[in-house]
Amino acid sequence: MRKRIAVLVSGNGSNLERLVELTGNGSINGTVSLVIASNERAFAIERARDHGIDVHTLNSSEYSNSICYCDSILEKLDDYNIDLVILAGFLKILAGRVLDNFKDRIINLHPSLIPNFCGKGMYGERVHRAVLESGMKETGVTVHFVDEGTDTGPIILQKAVPVLVNDTVKTLAARISEVEHRLLPRAVRLFCQDRLRVEKRRVIIDGGGDEDGFTECLE
């Protein structure tokens, strides 16, 4: 049975676009059934509507606290019978019942090799700027399950990205984005195949790698 997927967004939505493409052509055994945006100016809203996907904008400033905000998100997820939640550039921290009800069913994408350059306040260009200022020779992308912390959940997949001598925030971000568009779909596909399980802090991929060449087709 195809998994019903919700994507939570705050910005451009390029990863949303990639997931819609791959679920639409059957490469991923799922359907993007719902998009939740944290603000009405997110370009991802337009992307979702272009594909006929239901969109709900939930602005945290309209709620008394983060728990009430997250409860509203949970209500929407339940309304659409969602199986998997993906945070694709979603700039709000989830808390409360949504974490309990969707344990090991919320996937986040982070633009560094966790545990480096992550945690509260580390997102988007802030991450890339911190990497460049540190002098590190390597950064990367991490896809992980979400838990009660910030970027602390069990890691599903990681891939390193070299930091080049002449890199700027913009050039590094562009190369990171290319890897995100490959790594996130792979993790989502594995979830939709029921091949991911968590043992203590480790994510086990049942059946080994992508034998049918899915990873290669994303290159």
C-alpha cells in the first residue's frame, strides 16, 4: 500500500518538488497528500498547488504556545491519515503529542554532517557560513528521524560534501542542495518500502542497499 506523505515547509520547496516528481513516477511507493507551510509567503505553497496538493498554512504566531501549534499540525496529519511526515526546510521545532504519535515516522533533512553544525538556530545559510568560518575541509547532508531534541534523532543516511578553497555560502549551498535532492528521496523510498527500523540509536536498513539502481538514477 502506498504511504501517505505530508511535507512541512517554510521556504522554496525544491525538495518538495523532487519528492512529488519521484512519487508521481512510481520511483517512491508513496503519495504527497498534504503540505503544511509555516508562513503564507513560502514559495513551496505555489509548487504544491501547481501539483494539486492540498496546502494548509499554520502560522505559529497565531497560537498561544508551541504545544498548541504542534497540536494543530497533528490534527491536520490525522485528518489526512498521514503515514510519514517530512520536514523539508521547516523552520519550526515540533513538540508534544505529534512526536509521540509519529515516533520514527518524522524525517528531517539537515545541511551538515550531524553532530557538526547543528542544533538550535543552525539552519540554512547559517550552517554553511559556520562551516566556511570553521575552516573545515568537509561538510555534508544528514537525513534523520526527529525526536524531542533539535537535530538529535537517529541518523538514517549521511553523505559528505567537500568544502572547496574558493567556496562561498552560495556555492556551497548549491552543492549541498544537489546532494539533498538525492539523499532525502532515498530515505523516503526506504521508509515507504518498510525497510527502516530503529534499534536503540541506530537505524537499520533491512535488505541492504538499493539493489535496483534507484540511487544511481538520482545521480
